[in-house]
Amino acid sequence: MIRSLLRRRQALSGLPVPDACTPGRHALATRHLLLYTPVTRLDALAAIAAGADPEAQRWQGNQADQIVPDPDIRRALLRLGPAGATPRWFFKSNPELAEPFEPTPETPEFMVCIRRDTGLYAGCLDIDRDGGEIGGNLAPDHRGQGLGAELFLAGVEFAHSHAGLPTVRAGTATANLACRGALERAGFVPAPGPARHTLQDGRELDTVWYQHEGAASTCARP
């Protein structure tokens, strides 16, 4: 079971990490982070786990079927990573997580994020192409280290240079000062937007909006 990761540390798998965009998939890098379209189901689940803790959900309020509710499983997943940080026995015990993740036109656009110096899962980045909006999460152990600005800088590159969007927007709770600071350090500026937002769990939050302008182009993804 995934819980056994809390007790076992064995040989590493050395799974490859994409370093370039290909049709149907994205990849990009910042100084400390690598981001790419999930390759395996483990990648996708770890991306979800990065923002499933109570502190993140304080601002997001996702439904239970959109997060990893068990804290032990979340912690176990976030001790893994694709670049030589996942034990071989793990995939033997959880073969379904080694299966390929195949994005479809209906799949929300997102990338899993790993820390370059450790190879461990560190967060995720998502984009709504239709609305031109981005969002992102850092896993608990990677917060408070200045990586939020890097994550949103990656979001800017993703939106402008990969998705072909000249304008990218991001909204956050007015009281979420960490997120607001990260957006501002990434070059976002205040923009008009709804003053209130209703979360999926029914809570309403005061919100502020930001935007970033840039030259639009696309990569290898059709």
C-alpha cells in the first residue's frame, strides 16, 4: 500500500523527466523547478496531492473527489519523484500508478512540478486556456522559500509561449498574502475582476485579480 512508503526506503527507479515539449505535452524549467505534463498516473496524483492539505484548501475549497484526503497518503506521495526518487518496489506494489497518463482534449491543462535539487514532487501548475487564467500550488515542504514567484513565472511562460495567450490572469483571496506576493514578484499587476468568489465547498471569499501581458507564441503542442 502507499502508506508503506512511510516505513520503507529502497532502491530508486530513475524514471526519466521530459525536458522538451512534444505534441500533446509540455515541459519547461525555472532556476529551481522543472514542470511537465504528467507522464504517469503517479505524476498526476502527486500534482493533486500538492494542494490537498488543509492550508491550501483553506483558499481553494475543492470537493473531496478532487483532492487526496488522507494525510498519510499525501505525505507519502510527496516524498516521491520521477527523477530517481521513487523506489522500484513502489511500482510493483502499486502498478496502476506506473500506467501512462494520457491527456485528452477534455483533460484540464496542467503540469506537475518537481524540485530540481532533490527530484521530489513539489507542486503543480494549471491553466484555463478559454479563460486565460492560471493557478498553482506548492506542496507544504516547499512553501515559504520564495518558490511561489518561480511557479508563477513558469505560469507566465506556459501561458504566453506555450499556450499562445497574450494576456494571462490570476485571481486569489484578498487575505492570501503569500499568493498575492508571489504573483507580484512574478510581474503580475492588479486587474479588474469579481470582488467575491464562491468556492466549491460553498464558502465565499473576497478576491483580488492580477494579469500579465506578453508576446504570444506556441510550442510543439498542437
